[in-house]
Amino acid sequence: MDGYAAQQREFDWLCEPSVMTRALRELRIGCDAGLAVDVGCGTSSGMAAALREDLGARAVLCLDKEAAAIEFLRREGVNARVCDVANDPDAVVAPGSVDLVVDKSALDCILCSDGVGCYLRGVYTMLRPGGSYAIASFRTEDELRRIFGGAWRIIEVVALTPRCRLIVLAKDSGDDMLAPRVVTPDATPRDRFPLAVEEAYEVMFSAEERKWYSLIDFRGDLIGVFEMRAADPRFELSAHDAELFMRRMG
């Protein structure tokens, strides 16, 4: 993606990789993995190092569908491959060969996409029986527990930081990657919306994220959406466009 090509520096979304790997070590999950895979790695080389140092992974592979991110990691000496986990993971990772898959907010980005089921199927396929899928997410524990279908068994859900949870999954006997969708019309606290742009910016982005994604950038993106809506009342921000926006943020 153009954002990765322009960024050309390491960036970690949500939390430092070691926060996630040390929590896994305390839970005794993923230790001494023969192969650990970081899906949706972006430009973070820190996860590969943390998987080795904190969990003793013997081999680490970082995957992202954006070539610019992978080129950056390779220059940093990281074992990284271009791979679209939702569409053709078998071309890069042998089915049933991975002991631990780590996902630092990649699932958060793709949940608004129609490809989320295929993405989870790709992760499921690469995991060996007894392997673990560990996800760092900005979603609440209740939200996380409602996402996954019968193909998964929830092992742990713990807080990593005040705004980040860790959920660990294992393969189960069902076929459904996702739980049935439930409409919850009262889930949004409507008395708190709309927020002022500045307040929304402060709520949505951490201090580290605001260093490179400024309030001016945020305003510009919002203005762009409103201008397109004014030009064409039928315009809506699609799930695909929302996914691209989230991935551009890291």
C-alpha cells in the first residue's frame, strides 16, 4: 500500500510486541514454538524479535499482503513473505505446520471486511492441532467473545493495557469461523454522539499514533468522506474502504 511505501519506518499498533509475548509467556502459551507466524505484520520487526526472545520460538515468519511492508522488514533482516491470508495462505505456509499465530490488531482491521471469514479460515488452516491463535485487540472482552464460531475454542482473555485485550484461541471441532451476527441496537451510547472532532481524535488514537497521524490528517480524511457524500448522496464508505483506511494506520 502507498502508506507503507511512504512510511518506511517501523511502527507498532496498539502495544509493543513484548507486551503481548510476555503475557503469552506468563500464560504458558506458545513457548518453544517450532514455527511462529505474525499475520498482518505491517512494518513491525519487533514482533519477530519478541517471539524469539520471550517465547523461544525456533523459527519466525512474518506475513503481510502489502509488498512495501515486507520489503521494509527484509531490509531489517526479518524473515518475511508477501501473503494474503484470506485468499492463498497455502502458497506460503504449509497447512497444519504452525504452532503459534500472533495477530496484533490485524483482525480488528479486517472485521469490517467481507473477507473476515476467509481470513480466519486461512489462520485455522495453517495452525497445527494443539496450536494457538493469539490476538491483541482494542475490542472489549464481551465483543471478542461474540466474534468466533464453533471452529474455535477460547482459551484465555486478559487485559494487556487499559485499551488492549489479548484473546487466545485453539482449534475446536465446529466448522463456523464466525458466530452468527446479533443485532444490538442499544449497544452504541447515543447520548455520547456525535463527538467533537478533537475529542473523537483523542479517543481513537494513542499518543504514539498521533505522532504520525495528526489531527490535520484526521480532519482531512473526514472532509474527504463528507465531500464525496455531498457530491453523490448515494455514496457510502464501504467495508473495503474502511479496511483500507484501518490498514493505512498500521
